[in-house]
Amino acid sequence: MPDTRSSSQFSLDIDMSKQFAAVLQNVFRSIDVNHDNVDYGICRRGFQYISGANRAKQMEVFTGVGLNKFKVISAITEDRSFAFLKLRLTYDACSKVLIVKMPSTLHEAPLDKLKTVLERKLDYLPSHPSQSVVHANVHMNRSIRFNNSEFVPDMLLSLRDISKRTNEPSMFLLISECAFSQNEAVLCDKLKKITVELPNLVMVMMIVIREDTPFNSPQQKSAAWEFFKSHGTLLSQKEFLTLCADLSEPICLGKSITVGGHTWCHLATVEYFIWVREVRGNLINIGNSSADSSARGTLFPEIRMGEVDAMFDKAISTFKDSIVLFFEWLGESFETGEIDEAIGQLKISWTDCQGRLTGGMKDTACEGREFDPNHEDEHLRGGPGLPDHRSQSFLQLSQPL
């Protein structure tokens, strides 16, 4: 059968094959894996997603991924060529399922304010001279490993003794995940597995961002394609946003960002789901919607976060009890009053959170949307200054590499 791919697509396939071979060569220098036990088909598919990722595809699920395949794909994500992508992997060795997430600015925006508030509140934990020095850390990209599985939540709150006087492991208090343009069922399943493996978790939070319509890149030779081509240069974010169809009012959450007749971002809703447990209580049950242990709130289109605020208050109270328990593990005793004085109450400005969403929406609309007409394959590229390998051709890879 004759090859029906265009010359530009054929060239793209060859270039990607060469890059895959080069990256794979680096991978096998860094990890101990038997080459004969690696399924290169899945590894190639993983590489295709990572090297050609765009905003419309922020999560990919791979099934049938054995431990050797996971090691190879994980090493690919750590290659210096893709360091700027901040990829997050979730691997379940039992089900052999690998989830690769590529968070956008909008994906992380709802967590930014919470991270700031938590760090400020937990920065003054009490300590005793020459004894334990306990730090609370808010991680945005920390890997958790157990039983050959690996999870990288969007946010993780942990306690750790950094005095080196004990070998006590970290205590994990909070995990948060944000679902944006991805399968919520997959995310819920991931959270269920994490709660089983981390029995001391006090709080689990899931944020769900939905768009008015799922994002799709403009088709080649479409009106939007020709619109960007006519500008003859790679657009900066400022230039891109200046071309919005309606500039009579400032860009806000209720409006779509439409440029060249194409909608690049249009938020519909932003919802929060929270589960909290008592210290020494039962594991958090993601399937439980009881008002005593869970809450649901809306940040957009309207701020309705009263129940979430109440559940945060309960979580902070339980955090304090967990901190006292952690000191007990270290062989020390603290009164709850000392913790109360150090932490106080948690107050979050949801109006500020909406503002961060607006900024995230602008950034996400521009991520991977500036047009470069000088490239012979005519593709949308990443934002200003991003490496060329982030470019994603609108042509689908119709043939395996």
C-alpha cells in the first residue's frame, strides 16, 4: 500500500524517530533494564505524547505497562529535553496503569493561593532546643513510592523531622488533585488508591475545572489557521490577547478568549470536593458524601464556598491533633495550645482565588497557541522561548514510528 502521508508529515515522523532513538540511548545509560524485556511500542507511544504534548491533551492513560516499561517511560520524562514540562506520573503496579499528566497554568492556579496560606500558617511549628525540628512542607511535585507504584499528586502537605535524631518517616496530611480537561473517574480512582496507601491522611481535595466546550486545536487550512498565518510572525502573549474578538471589556472568567474566530479557553465551572477524617479515625472514603466528613463548593461561576470553609476549619483542627501525634511518635510531648497559638485558623480569600484563575486562563489560552508560519510543517508552537520540541503538528501521527 502506498504511503499517503504528506511530505511534511513524513519528515515529522522521521525527526521524531531520530529523537526517540537519541533519548532512548540516554535512558539506557541511566537505568538498569534488560532491553529484551521492554515493549518499545508502549514506550514510543509514551514518547509521542511527551514530545508532542499540547494543551488539549493534558493527561494520557497507558494500560498494560509493566515495571520495565514504566522505568523506561519515567526515565524519558526525566530527560533534559522535557525538564520544563514538569510532568507528573502516577503508576499502579497492580493494575499496570500509567497516567502521565502535563499540568497547565490554569491547572495549578486553584492551588497557588492554598499553598501560600498553608506555608504561612505552618511555618512556625513549636520545637525544643536540641530535640526534634519538625517542618511542614507543601509540595507541588513530590513523588510518593510504595510497592513498585508511584504517585505524584498536584499538592501534598507533609510533616518531617529534619533534626536527624530519628528515622521517623514523613507524615502526610493533605493531598490535592486538580482535574482539568481530563477524566474525573480516573482521578477519583487514583485518589482512592492513595488514601489506602496513606492511612494518616487528614484531608483530600479534588478540584474540577470544566470548560464550556472541550478544547480542540484549529484544523489545518481552517479560517483560524489562515488568520494566524497571515500575521507572518510568532505572536507573543500580549500580541495574542490583543487580538481577542471582544476587547470592549477586560478578559474575565465569564468570557471566552476567542482569537481568529477560534475559542482558546472558555471556563464553565470550577468546583471543589473535600473529604476530612478524624485523627485515628477510619480511612477517608472518596465515595462518601456525608456532610460530616465531606463538602462541595463552587468557585465559579459564583462563589459558594461556605461548606468548604467549614470543612477547612475541621481539617485545620485535625491537622493540629495530627501534629501533636507526630511529636508523640518522636518521643516528645506538646500541648495542643502551643499548636493552636502557632497555627491559628485558616482563612482563604476565594476572590483572590478567582483572580488567579483569570490569570491562569490567559496563560493557558496562550500556551501552545502562537503560530509560526516559517516552519515548513505549519504548526502551532509553544509560548515564547519554549524549545522547538514542544511543537505539535495538527496532523495526526497516522502511522506507527
